[in-house]
Amino acid sequence: MSLLEMLSQASLVALLSLVVTLLPMLAGVAYAVRPNEARLAVMRPVSLAGLFGALAGTIAGVVNILRYVATRSPEPLLTTLAPGLSEALVPLFVGCASLTVAWLSVAVGLRRTTLPA
């Protein structure tokens, strides 16, 4: 299954949480390219939005898994939970990776502002 096919099957909540989790990375790269106080001030709220978006996407995925398990109890539990949990953890993984790149970019931007000209 290709990445585009998987994204086309994702729910609206999953897609929105993935988009929100990518925003801190974009803001961090923007700060690294052109560091200024306004962009740095935006990083904290955007990072919090990315973190909470990742958590919300993961929790929504876990809720969907639990709902599915509750309505189809005769199926083996492990074969239902394993793929579902792996899909539910994607927003959290993307969010953590995005925040890592974002704050590394901020560190580069801060280093650029503190270097003597």
C-alpha cells in the first residue's frame, strides 16, 4: 500500500493532526532562515499546538481501535490491536520528529544571531 493510498484512507481528524504536527517544523525552519524575535515568539505556542495535535490524533486513533474491538468481540484481540495501535501512533511519531527538527532549527537560528558579524 502506497503512502498516498494510506493518506486517502485516513480520517479527517488524522489528517488534521498530521498537518498541525508539521507546523512547528515549518516555523522552526523559517526562524533558522531569518531569525528574529517575532518568529522566535511564535515557536512556543506553535510547538504546544503541534504537541497537543499529535496527542489528540493518537488518542483519537486509540478510541477508534477500542470502539472497533468493543463492537467485534469474537475476533482475536491481538490481531485487531496490533495494526490499529501502529496506525494510531503515527501522529505522535510525526509530531515528535517535527518538534525535534523545529527546535534544532531554532538552535541553528539562535547560533546565527549570537555569532559576531
